[in-house]
Amino acid sequence: MPMATLDLARIRSEFPALAGGTVFLDNAGGSQVLGRVADRVRDYLLHDNVQLGASYRASQQAGERVLSARRAIADLVHAAHDDEIVMGPSTTALIGTLVEAIRPGLQPGDEVIVTETDHEANIGAWVRLAEAGVTVRVWRVDVDRLGLHLDDLDPLIGPRTKWVAMTQASNVLGSINPVAEVARRVHAAGARLCVDAVAYAPHRLVDVQACGADAVVFSFYKVFGPHYALLWVRRELLLTLASLNHFFIGREVIPYKLQRGNVNYELSYGCAGIVDYLTEVGTELGAVGDARARMQKAFDAFAQHEDALAEQVLSWLRDRPGVRIIGLSSAATGARVPTISFVAAGLMSEAIVRRVDAHGIGIRFGDFYARRLIEALGLQVHGGVVRISIAHYNTADEIGRLLVALDEAMA
Ligand SMILES: Cc1ncc(COP(=O)(O)O)c(C=O)c1O
């Protein structure tokens, strides 16, 4: 069956900021927000802003709204139970929370594995476990093949390995990692897997069950929503973790034991608008079935469109003398998301980006907090990479404008 194509005018009308003229190609830094998400936040604040848990009607109604949003978000990631969803301010904060809750269960001499390609959000909190006597091992980047390789993981896993922390897609290399296979190897050793899905979630439908991980985290501001984030933890594991909340909120009180104070009600409610949008787009593309089947259809169309745009950029970069693509050089295999990094001989990345700024096009330079990766690849000499990160609402025309600007900036 031929793939249904996106109606880009219709898609773009959902994102009010896109009407402003700026070409947004720093989407891996932060995506544009759906109008309907902002509307929901406003609606909640103006009509339901009461404390939850009281017996009066308005409190009951507000509680039901926040709970229904959690159910929708659980569906977005395919959680088996909505009480597996811990909401919080950011991925960095939620991974910190997870590690803090895990820490009392670890012994000196236990081991955790982090990767050299992750954003620091999924490294630092694990590295700090060394203060508790935990040994931290590092899954190194293959500097020639520019990625993580399973052969390099196997020797790191041992009888004391308790957790492996990795990214589902690199926010610099763009490559999608084989997390289900990693989960299989990690579980065979009796250990657990924590996955950072921040760079993956805007481009593929997250499936916490299929990916095999024990914990998955991402931030909504990369997925068409506000600065807010979710941590999913497999229920039987979540129940064993320490409570970080008040003494009378026990281990069994999930997810509240890991949500200190109140969650942000209005943002929780707002984020369900992402699910509505994805479901609606999938339906318009001809999907039938439940909400996940419809969302899957939307993401299939996103991936097809994004791959075409990514290939437009990558083929230009491949043909350009002196350019080195930092990641897979083709989008054809479906092995990458459209987050494309490169460096150019004799040029600082900042100089290229500042010249592109003048065209009203937002791209970005730096290490993107994957500092260990940039250092391992020796890219500090360029001041980090230039990163172009595409979302499904970008157009071929916008990419054309970018390539004209880059041509001028790199002349
Ligand atoms: C792959 C990845 N992980 C984690 C983060 C951190 O997310 P947050 O800002 O919500 O802590 C980012 C932010 O850029 C990211 O790209």
C-alpha cells in the first residue's frame, strides 16, 4: 500500500509560531508548540485551577482532567498502566530522581554502564553513583563508525552490572540505537536498562513495552509541547524503588512517591493535546483502529517526510568538499532521525551558524551537552558541530533556503 503523504499546510496551521517567518531547524533543541496544547493549558488555568483531591465538585473535575491526561500520555508511550508514568520538569531532573530512588538498593562494587554518546542528562546522575562506591563503566563511541556497537557493550557487562543507561537516538549523531537488543543482553545478565528517548520521540512512536527497557524518559518540549517531561518505569520495578516523598507516602504509592509536591497540573493537561493531534493526523491519513494505530500512521508519514528532507541536506553535505558529516551520511536506511551534524575544514562551527542566522533560519552549533562525545571525536577544535535538526512540519522549500544560506556561509 502506498504511504499516505502529509498535508503540510494543514500540519503547519497547528503550530502558530510557524506563521512568523522564521525557519525553525533547531527542533532537536526545542520543537514548536501545538496551538491546541497552549489552548489546553490556558483553559485549565482559567477554569480548573484548584487543588486536587478535595471533595468539592470543581476539585473532583480538575482531578479527572489531570488523570485523563495521564491516561492519554500513558497511551502515547504504550505504558501498560498509567500509574507507571512519573511527570516532572525535565529529563535531567527525572533521571536524577530515578537514580536517587535506585541508589539505596545499590551496594559498593555494583556496576553501572553509561555511554559516551549520550546527552549528559543520562550520564551525570549515574556517574555520581561512584560516590556510593558504585563502579561506572563507559560504553565508548566507535570513532570510525561514529556510533555505539554491541560488540563493545558485551565485555562491559558482568555479574555486578545493575543498570545500563543509553540513548535511543543520539542528539548529535542522529543514529537510532538497537535498544531492544541491548535490553535483551542487559536482562540476560540480570541488569536493568534506562533509555533516554528525548531525541527519538519527536520522530518515532515511543513504545516502552516493545523497546524492552525498564525505564524510559523524554521531554515534551521536543515533542510539540511545553517544558515538561515524563519518566516511565516498569510497574513491578517502580514498586520496589524508594519513596522520595513525605514519610507517609510509601513505596506502594505510585507514581506519587517519585513526584515530590504537586505535578504541574496545567502542563499535564496540556500535553494530552499532543496525543489528540497525533491521533487526528493518523485518522486523516486513513488509519483505523485504536489511538496508537492512528498515532503510528502519523509517525510513519512523519518519518517518510523527514527522511526525504534529511536526504536533501545530507546529499548536499556529501557533495561539499571539506565537509565531514558527524553521523550516518544517508537517511535511506531508516537508521537515523533527521538530526544532522557536520563540521567543515578550516571553519569554526559558530562562524557558519552566525552567518546562517542572518537569513532568518535557526540552526545551532556546539556540543549539545553530549560533551563527552564531542571530546571523544576531537571536535572541540571546531567549537563543536553545526547541527540542523528537522521536524515533520518543515518543508522542502525551507531546506532549499537553508542550503542557499549554507552555501553563502561556507563560501
Ligand atoms: C537526547 C537528550 N537527552 C536529554 C536532554 C535534556 O532534556 P531536559 O532539558 O528536559 O533535561 C536533551 C536536551 O537537549 C537531549 O537532547
